[in-house]
Amino acid sequence: MSFITGKIIVAQTQLNNSQTHSASISSVEKFKEYMEKTPQEILFEEFLKRHKLTEEEFMQLSSDEKESLFKKFEDELKQKAGV
């Protein structure tokens, strides 16, 4: 193995280790964010996903559309709770 080939391998290994470390940090941060959410926030995010909406898209809806979705969300919660 030449000196240059050895340097390239070391650089690639360092890059791979850095990417793995960044992915680990990202995963840990995502987990922390998830754990800080209330059960209601988690349920509402799942509700939006089922309706193929992101939180940003939801925020851009008209007041009437938001109110309608909130009503559906409340109805689903009541149904799940058996109320």
C-alpha cells in the first residue's frame, strides 16, 4: 500500500466515523424531542399523518379547516376512550 493510498483510507475512515457519530447524535436528538412531547401532541401528530398533513401544512389551513380537523381529532379521541 502506498503512502497516498493509506492517507485516502484514513480519510475515508474518519469521514465514515464522523457520519456515524452525526447520525447517532441526530437519533438521540430526535428521541429527546419525542420524549418531551405530551401524549396529546403525539396523538395529534399521528392524526395529521393519517390525514397526510404535516404540522406546517396544518398551520396554513383556514380557521374553518383547522376547526373541522380538531373536531375529527376530538371525536377520534372520544371513540378510542369509549366515551
